[in-house]
Amino acid sequence: MGDARNNNFSSGADLLGEIGEMSAGICWLNPETSDFWGMGDSYMNVYAPCCKGVFECRNIGQLRKFLELLA
């Protein structure tokens, strides 16, 4: 879970891809509105291909919807 902002560091997407390959997959919960993914220092557009899914998760309703997908 995180906003995928790099704070002026490298993305580390290669490492995230390796983690995704070694695991059952990555589901990214992003508390930032999806309108801002990939803007400014956001690497969400770079991380998304490494993930099974990316989900906006800013409130309990969105978290509940994500949990229902897992069930």
C-alpha cells in the first residue's frame, strides 16, 4: 500500500517485477485518487505492469470492495 511517489529516487520497478515473479503476485492499494497516478513523481504507471492489480483505496468502501474481490 502506498502512493507510488518516488520522492526523487529511482523507481525500483525492476525489483518490484522480481518480487511479483517470486510471489503469488502484487496487488497495489493506492490511497491517491487514480487521476493523479503517473503524474509528477508518481510511478504508479511504471509499477502497474508489475502488479496483478492496482486499486484506489482511499476509504473504507474502496477497501471493502477490494477485499470482496479477494474473497
